[in-house]
Amino acid sequence: MASGQPTLKDLNNHIVTKASKDDAFRQKLIADPAAAINAELAASFPTAGKVPAKIKINVVEQSASNVYIVLPPKSKKAGELNDAELEAVAGGGVITGCLDDYGTENDC
């Protein structure tokens, strides 16, 4: 939480940790995920806002015999990066020299 705002990972870790320690919260989270998360956000991360109404949250309990795999959404076109993926790989930089045939940097 370097910027002061929690990341999605911070929020997820907080919710999972609380659900593992507080059975009443766990039951509310299973029954009405958005309401439970919104109440917890208001109490623990007041500047984080609320879960948007258009977002559907599914909470499942994993067990020794049930394992869940969460897949990301399908891309619209194969090989096309979405904005988040593009941002993650966009670095930018300046090339200031050249490499010769032996991999030695020189001034071109």
C-alpha cells in the first residue's frame, strides 16, 4: 500500500484473513459478498470506496476435495494486449550506444 490506497491484492488478503478469523464475517461473506465487503471497506479502508453494483462477486470455500482455478477473461483478439497488460510491459527507455559483433558496447 505504498500510495496510501489499498491494491486489489491488499483488499483480497485483508478479506480472506478476516474471514479465516471471524466466522460471522465468513458466513456474511458467503451469503452476501458485496454487502460484507462494502461494510469491511467502510470500516478498514474508508477511502477505498464501494464495490460497484455492476460487479458480481462469487465467494466459494475451497476444501481438500475441491480446488478452484480462476481464469482471466478471454482477450477479444488473440495476441492483443488489454490496457493493463500493455501498461505492465511498456517500459520505454533510451538506447545510448551500439553493440558490435562481439557484444561489446560502443558509441556507434
